[in-house]
Amino acid sequence: MPKSHVPYAPEFRTEAVRLVRTSGRPTAEIARDLGVSANSLSAWVKQARIDDGAEPGLTSEEREELRRLRRENRVLREEREILKKAAAFFAKENDPR
């Protein structure tokens, strides 16, 4: 299993994308110089194009909102299941039979 990596700072990503856009050097070369994978750097550049409106897709803000809503939905489903079990437990406990 690969080791998990602390996410790169947004400023680092922004600067890396700027280097790709302005330097004229190949993405793989810049990635090697920065110590990141070429795939990661390419993904950052693509996401920057989406955020700039130059390419269709979900913007970073939309992705974050989707992630937040999915997390909230999961928590609410878990809470609902707990409440269902609690209601069934108390209904059974209060049954005079």
C-alpha cells in the first residue's frame, strides 16, 4: 500500500500551475524539479483550466461542496438508522405484553 502524503499547500499548487503555463517547459520536467508526480501536476493544471472556465467540468468549489454534502448525507443516514433502532427498542420496552 502506498504511503499517504500530506496534501500540497494551495500556494504550492498554484505556483506549480503557473510554472507550467508560463515556462514553456514540459510538465514532466517541471514535476520532476518540484518533486511531484507528473500525473498530479497534470491534474492540477487541468483543474485550473476548469476553474478558469476554459474547460467544462466541476470547479474546485463545486467539488468541495459535493464532498461536504455527501459527508453530511452519510452522517444523516447514520443518525436516522440510530434513531430507528432507538425507537424500536423503546417501543418494545414499553409494550405491556
